[in-house]
Amino acid sequence: MMFHSIQYLALIAIAFAAFWSLANRRLPRIGVLLTASLIFYGAWKLTPIFVFIGYAVVNFACGHAMERTKVPLQRKLILIAAL
């Protein structure tokens, strides 16, 4: 999908409308952005979708681990592992 294509324009229009229709709901808005991103990159090739999903899962887990621990050194090590 190219930036100057009709498909991209349609994706942006749908994502924009869906995003702003969920004005007071944070989590569904994030889901709209994530879904639009996956559709955009998946239209080119499916391989990046698996990389993005894997990266998101690892960072989600590391974020929760950082939230649970209070030791600064452990938090820094978790951050490094997430990168």
C-alpha cells in the first residue's frame, strides 16, 4: 500500500473516523491505531506483522515486570531487555 493510493486514503479515513468516534475510551482508541498499523504494514508483506506483534508482546510483558518491581537496577535491566 503506497501513501498516495486510494487504499491508503480509505484506511486513513476509516481509522480517523473510528478513532474519534471513541473519544472518551482510551483502550479501544489504541486498538484502532494498532489495527490500522497492522493493516497498513500487512498490505505490503505479512512478515512485519509477526515482528510487530512479537515486539508488542515482549514490551507489554517487560512493562508489567517493571511496574511490579521497585528496585531501580532491576527496572533498568528489564528496560534493556525490552530494547
